Amino acid sequence: MFRILLFLLLGIGAGYLLRHRPVVRLSGYGTRAAVVALLFVFGASIGANRELIASLSRFGLQAVVFALLGVAGSLCAVRVARRLLTRKGGAR
């Protein structure tokens, strides 16, 4: 766990020091590709788990409800954060 936090802090420092370089602006593409790859691997591991697939019908509705509530909560949090972080007229 310490190693993960160390790499996170090193990345934050590198991003701060190199924030005006074009390569840092392109890092968003790499981040998106990594997230898509992680989602694919996660989905593949779920699909390979026979016990989980067998019990999907039993827990499927509950999982959908939790997912929808999680998305709704995130959207509400973003809306509140936008109102708190922006001044009147949309200026920051």
C-alpha cells in the first residue's frame, strides 16, 4: 500500500513540475486507455468466474440498483461541487 501511495505522490509531483509541457496534456489519452483496459480485464475476470455467473440472476437486480444509486449520488455530488466552486455567472 505504501508503494502505491508513493507512486501516486511521485506522479503528482511530476505532473506539477511538468504541467506546462505538451506531453502532460496528452496524458489524458493514456489515462483513458488504462481505465478501458482495466475495465476489460475486470469484466473478463467476472465472466470467467463460474460461481459469480451462476449467482448473477440472484444478485443482478440488487447490483443494478446499487450501480444506479452510485451514479445518481455521483451526479448529485458533482452538481453540488460545481455550485460551491464556481462564482455567480459561471466564472471561477
